[in-house]
Amino acid sequence: MISSKHGTHTSKAEVTNIDRFGIWILLSDSEYFLSYDDFPWFRHATVDQIINVETFQAENLHWPELDIDLSIESIRHPEHFPLTYK
């Protein structure tokens, strides 16, 4: 049997921990650490803003309330993506 419609994407990001050093996100059986040093936009965000994360296109995360979009590659290798945040 051939399905005429693709299924919905079920891989969702989940914030698993928030502490004074950064946040941990679980996505597709991999956990990523986002330190506040590398990702300073999260340092003063509320818990509700941080846990409201959406996935789009298999390798991207979006925080709508913070207007932040990050690729998984930038989380894996932040040294390859210099920040201009002030």
C-alpha cells in the first residue's frame, strides 16, 4: 500500500534542565548543552520563555517569545559561529 500523504514530524525539542550555567535540550535522542557564555540571549530569559522551544526543518530550533533561531550545528560547534551579541 502506498500512502499519498507524509506523516507529521514527531521529533520535538525538550528542555531537560536549566541552571546558572546554561540549558540542556533533548532532541532526537541527543542532548545538547547551551552555555550562557556561548548563547547569552538565554541568560535573563524566564523559564517559560526557554521551555517554549519549537523545531522546524529537522536541524533548527526556534524560541518564538525570545525571537531566537539556532541550527543544531551552531549548538554542536559554537566556535564556528562567532557571536556579535552585546
